Amino acid sequence: MPRGEPSRSRSTAGDRAAREEHYRESFQVEPVTRMADRVAAQVRDYIVDNELEIGARLPSERRLAELVGSSRPTVSQAVRSLAVTGLIEIRPGAGAFVLRKPTTAMGTGVQMMIELEPDSISEAVDMRHLLELAVVDVIGTRGEADIAPLEAALERLRAAHGSASEWIAADTNFHVTFISLADNRYLTSVFESVHDAVVTKAYESWILANETPPWLSGKEFGAQIALHEPIVTATREGDPEQLMAALKKHQLALENHMKVRGNLVARTSRTTR
């Protein structure tokens, strides 16, 4: 070998070191929240693929971690996020249970759009309200509706005092129950997808911190209930104007909570003056 020429072993070691350095520079650790989102999607798929019925118990977090190939803390965060959307209910000491069937494909599409265009969240909030207003029109044409499920959903809301997961699940159940009064599965499915995306964004900080919002206790909790009671009253009395006013008030509170400014309520306010 000519003097000064590096040996093959030295050259190979140098190439390997260069490649490893390149990998280190290009490798990006997946954020914990993104990992939890991915695991949450896998759990949704698990519910669908195994045809779990409402009320069915999910495997333990340890078992779910084995099934999805992730850590238990990540699975725990994913489960909490699913509880936020009202898909499952976490019962301390008992486990997690299915509250409703997931709308996987459509929900994933809405979530992805918000991730790609974060500023579009205000449009999602508007879309959610549009779907609620559509129910007002349907109820008006059908006459008296069976509101027993909606009244039961309101009672569940009242019982969700001081627990973020219970409140979020009960709140989602309330609004989905209201939408179901239209007796249109497509409308309900679209609403669930949009509502899930909005609620997930609204409670994102509480999910990550695993904390309970301060407004779930005291007078502030009563104010939350007061936003929902008029919806039930107006539906019971079959008063579309009162119902639209109650939904508008709830929408404004949601916009204020999320610190977004929707365009829909502003437009409807101008047209009704």
C-alpha cells in the first residue's frame, strides 16, 4: 500500500462515522403529542376492527401498550385524549369503556386539515354550529321530538362536577344526542368528526397537563350548565327561535373559550337585526 494512503478499514470507519453523523443531524424525535395522536388513532381502529359495542371495556393500558408497540405513558395520554372527545369513558379503578362508535376516516381527515392549517380551527367551529342549526330546521318540520335522551344527557352533565374527563365525555354526549334528534346518521357522523376536532383543540392544554379546568367547580360550573339548559327547554317546547338563540349563546361562549372569532354568528346576527 502506498505511503500516506488510508487503509480500507480506516476508510470504512470514517464513512460509517460520517453516515452516523448525518443520521444524527437529520433524525428528528417524534413529539410526544404526535406519538399520542398516532396511538389514539390505533385505539380507534382497535374499537372498529374488533367491533366493540358501546359499554365494552378496553384492554388495560399495559395491554394496549403491547398491542400498539408504544410506552404506557404515551398510551395513557392517548386514552385521555379519546376521553376528551367522548369516544371512551375512564372509570377510576375500573378501566376505559366505549361510549360511542368512532368515525375514524372522516375524523382523521378533519384532524389532519387542522394540523396542516391551524388557522382553519375557526372554520371548524363555524361548521359545528352550522350542523346544529340544521337540526333546528329538521325538528321544526317534524314537529314534537322525543327529548328524553337529551334530558338524560343534561343530567349526566350536571353530575360531571370537578372531573375533566367526565365533563368532556358528558358534553360530547349531550351535543351528539341533540344532533341525533334529526335522525340522520350522516349528519350525526359529520358532526361527531367536527366536534371531536374542535373539542380536542379546545382542551388540548388540559389533556397534556392532565389537569382539571378551574371552571368545573363553583359558580363557573353552574354557568356551564346554564349554557345547556336553554337548549333542552327550547327543544322541549318546540320553539325554534328560542332554540337558535340558545345555540348562538353556546357558540359565542365556545368561541370565547377557544379565543377564536367565528364568522357565522356575526353574519347571522346582522341578518336577524
